[in-house]
Amino acid sequence: MTVTAFIFPGQGSQAVGMGRDLAASFAAAREVFEEVDETIGQKLSSLMFEGPVEDLTRTENTQPALMAHSLAVLRVLEREGGIKLADRVALVAGHSLGEYSALAAAGSFSVGAAAKLLKLRGQAMQQAVPAGMGAMAALLGVEMKLALEICAEATQPGSIVEAANDNGGGQVVISGNKEAVERAIEVAKTKGVKRAMLLPVSAPFHCALMAPAARAMEDALAANPPKAPLVPVVANVTAAKVTDPTEISRLLVQQVTATVRWRECVEAMIAMGVTNFVEIGAGKVLTGLMKRIAPDATATSVGTPAEIEALLKTL
């Protein structure tokens, strides 16, 4: 028996042109993009469809844009394919901001509420650390234990670096003060790490420096609390399923400064019986990671009209 989880991508999956063919092909997708534009008072869909890339990659735009694309795909699957999430899907999960997409997919947030929360989350994360003071780097060919040792060695008083994403397949992203991240890259070289490189990001996400953004999200979530999801969500912070709205809010606040435990999230879903993962939205990043974390599981990405058509034949 096939047990399916829908998974939702995070930052790095965006590209100019995202969602354009969906909007051209399906009224259901256009409705989602229009709702997001209206809610945040910005023509975000134009930015998604036409760019410029510099504006799309600003985190306050990237975060709601990726959610909008994911929910547009889901709305089309529901409208055109008659797919009810609660009937077809055992679990949902998302990578960082993708957790909000997963929660919106499962009915915890409306599309508009998720868009507002992600716009604020992006702004708060950007403002938490002055430009140029923070950095992130990818360590390749590294397991989490070694990444934590490298971070500990590179951290000094007033200058921290922490593990931000455990992406699996020997990929760990680190985050913190720029000089500490640069030290960590040097430490990594001494420990035989295959590759360590700075990432083109605008702020050091998922580390203690994001504490001001976590406080902003705590206030925002208190004003816009989630409902119980239709299916359990596997949380980034705990790599365990959650359904209680109060707990969901608490974990979303923690998630801003905590490690995204994506590898463990996938392993937990497999332990719960999931055999089929469907990445809903832009790009194929999570599908690529899946091949390294769980090569025996089936993984497909669905973000275009052709991919939607192909999925509807299999579900």
C-alpha cells in the first residue's frame, strides 16, 4: 500500500517565471496568486512571473512567493483532480518557510494568513542582523556530528556559528556572524571536509542571531493562531508529528532560531510508513535531497501544468 506525504520547498527553490504557466493554465491557480497579492498589498505575482531576480530573492518576497506557488499547485490538484488532502495524504512537512505552506495546505492557516505571516517573517529575519554582519555556508560531505564540532571550534565570545539545516546526504548548512562562519570554513578544511562554501543569502537564518525575528513571530502568531491541521505536520524543530495548534505556534517561533532537522523529518516520515513523497511547488530541491536521504522511497516534484497532469494519473 502506498502511503503519501506532501512536502513543501523552502528558500532557494525560487526562480523568475515561477507559477506563470500555472496562472496561464488554471483559474484556480490565478485565484491563489490574486489572493496573496491582495492580502499583502503588493503585486507579488508579477515579481514571480517577470522578476527582476534581485527583488524576488529578497527574503520578504521569496517566502510568500514560494508559499503562493505551492498553494496554487495544491488548489489546482483539488479543483481539477478532485484530490482531497485529508483523503490522499498521511502527513505534510515543509523545509523552513515550507512549514507554513504545509500548514496552509492542511488548513491550519488560510492562504492569506500564511502570506501575511511569511511577509512579516521575511522582513523580521532581514532586520534581525545588520546587512553584511551575518553569513551562511554549506558544508558538503559532512554528517551532523562533525558539523556541530566545526561550529563549536569556530565559535568565540560574541561571534557564533551554528548548524542551520541538516539537509541529509552529507549536506549541512551553517549560519552565524560572518567572521565565525568564515572561521568555520577554515576549520572544515582542516578536518578533510570535501567542500565548504559561502551561500548567497541576505541574512543568517536559523541561528541564535534571529532571536528578534522569533519574538516578532511570537506576537504575529498570537494574533493569527493556527487551527488544528487536517493531517499531522512533521515539524522542523522536533522531527515529530504535531497536531495541537498551541504546540504548532510554539514550534514555529522556535523554528526561526533552531536547526531545520530535514534529514530527521524524512527519516521520521519513513518510520511512520510513508513510501511516496510529493514535492508541491517550485523547483526540485527536496526531491533531490530525498534521493540521498531515502533512495528506496518514491519522490516526485509537482510545480507545472505537465507535472500536475502526470501526478493526477498516479494518485
